[in-house]
Amino acid sequence: MEGKIQLRPEEIVGKAMTFGQSHPIVILNACQTGNQGFSLTGIQGWATKFLDAGASVFIGTLGSVNDETAFNFVKEFYNQLASGTSLGESVKNARNKSKKEGDTAWLAYQL
């Protein structure tokens, strides 16, 4: 983030927990945002925190992605949604559109 500020999943509390009113699609289009880990109360990570806060969908990555792949994925994802394609098909089509020979970053995206 700007100014090298770090945001952690455990910081999604208080006012940030009001997604239930709008149920947004949350996309964290950066490296390893879909990873989960164990905590004292169970498995935690970005997906768990956003879904618990009321997001209807979380899309993150399980690996590293470069800028080009990140841009291509999200551009195609929104184009697919705008054309009426279902959510799952939009993710699949965006992943496929992001393929580049010799680069497996497109495989990182998970719904």
C-alpha cells in the first residue's frame, strides 16, 4: 500500500465489518492474498475475514502474480461480468485470458 503501510486480516474489525449491507465482491489482486493460516480460533486469512464481514464473494491469489497478469485478469473478469457471464465462468475465462506462455501466474486466482 502507499507509504508501505501494511494491512492485515485481523485488522478488519469494527466499521469494516459492515459489508453485510451491500455484500460486495472483494478482489485482492496482489501476491498470495488467498492464502489461509491457522490462528488460535481456526483458519484465518483475507477470504475468511471479508466473507465473515459480509462480502458475497472473495477472489484472491494463492501464489505470486506480476502486474501484467494482475491487470489482464481483472480487466477480463469485469468485462465478463458486464456481459452477463456467471461469476464462476467469469473467473475461469479471466484466468484463461491471462495465460502467457512460460508464466503460471494465471493459475493463482481463486474464487
